[in-house]
Amino acid sequence: MKTKAAIIGSGNIGTDLMIKIMRHSDVLEMGAMVGIDPASDGLARAERLGVATTHEGLEGLISLPVWPEIGIVFDATSAGAHRRHSEAVTAAGKRMVDLTPAAIGPYVIPVVNGDAHLDAPNVNMVTCGGQATIPIVAAVSSVAMVHYAEIVASIASKSAGPGTRANIDEFTETTSRGIEQVGGAAKGKAIIILNPAEPPMLMRDTVFTLSSGADEATIEAAVEAMVAKVQGYVPGYRLKQRVQFERFGSNNPVKIPGVGTFEGIKTTVFLEVEGAAHYLPAYAGNLDIMTSAALRTAERLATSEAAKAGAPA
């Protein structure tokens, strides 16, 4: 028996997630699509697909006949709105998967700590940039001491809807914390770039780490193994070129403002994320990695709940 899911937020991310659930999930099924704009394309698509809809936000969702059957609620709105949504949803005994940078619950990156928070009422998916880059930082951390990690996420301007744009500040803060707490870096920094180029570019991510305690071959093997794991749920995720290395010794240490002087290996990883084009075209890899990670996480939560209840998912 599948677990019914509701999505709050009928924009780009919510609509892409809805299509993924309906096409690919053996564990979840759509129960409701929730928005605040009655003219939104996401709500119109949901209606055409036979999904219950409301344009009255959280209050509208709670008043829908399907609400008692909902087991998991995805929030694809904004960090500010999520704080109110989370309180009501978790109080009703439902699990929350947060796709905003609000980070009320613990950060989850499926390939890094996907099984660590199966009992949490609310889990946070960090950000699209975090989902793409934290696995790489974690890969380096698994074999070396990462003193500093910095990521630059470049996404097509056309792929960033009003919700994403409203969350830019939270994006950098949440991703930076995720690099440290999940990625394992002593210090993390995140930068996002909205690229207005035409035709729209694929999502590109650059990851820099400064580490010690492992050689280049060991780090490269760990990175390549992690990329293969992410490709298990995001087929368009790939290394753009071989992992790059630079050594810093006592004769040429690198100075990081606010962090200190460093000796060791700088690792540079260039990533590209091509979307599955379930909703927006393939350039929107940022949508694809976020919604694919959220779906993978929600499926694990549902499977875990079913196992505890003694019923097959």
C-alpha cells in the first residue's frame, strides 16, 4: 500500500516533484497539491492529472477530504512560510520533508546520511547546491581531514522561480552549515550564481576542499565512488572533468581570510547536473537533484514507517 503525499508549493520545484512521484515512485502516491495562486501551472497540471488541489495554502490542505490519509507532506515554498507549515503538519502527526532552506529539522543528503534521521518529524533537504556538492565534501572527508570547503553553484536564471529567488540569503547560510554538519568540513562557504545566459546553461557546481591526511589518488577514488552513488537517483549528475589537485607546503602555504594558514592538498571538483526534464527542460538540473533527493528521502521515511507498523510499504 502506497503512502499518500501532499506537496505545499505549486511552483517549479513542487510541480517537478509531483511528476516524479506519479511517474516513478513505488512507495508514494499523490494525495494533494497545494498553492496560493489559483492560476498557477502546477495546480492546473495537478487537476488535469486527477490530484486533489487547493489554492488556499495550508488551511486549504487541512480542509481537504484527503487530509486524514496524508502521511508525508513536502514543503516547496519559502523558509519563512515553512516555519508555520511545519508546526501544523507535525502537530497532526505527519512527516515533513522540507525543500526550503528553513532547516528546522536535521539536514539530509541521501547518499551521506539518508538513514540517520528516519525518526525525525521534519527533515531538511538543504538546498539544490547542497545536494549537488555536499556529497563531494563528504567523500573527501571520508578519507582526509577537510579544513575548509567552498562551493559555487551556478544555475540557469530561468530555472529559479520566485520561491528560489526569495531564499537566496538562506541558501548561502543553510548550504554553508550543511557543508560543515553533513559534509564534515571544519569550515564551509557557499556561493550561488543565477546565470541569465541564453540558451540556458546546465547546472554547474564547483567544489574546493583544503585537506590533509590523504593523497591525491585516495581522494580521487573517493570522489568518483560518491559521484556513482548520486547517479543512482540523479542520472544527469556527472564529473565535468577529472579531479584537479594542487599541493601547498611550508614554502607556499595558502591563507584563507578568517580561517588561517593552510598546508596540504587543494582538491577542485567540477560537476554538471543535467535535469531529467520532467517539468522544466534539461537545463534545470537544480530542480532535478533537489526533487530526486527529496523523493528518495521520503520513500525511506515511508518504508521505515511501514516496517515499524509491520506492513509492507
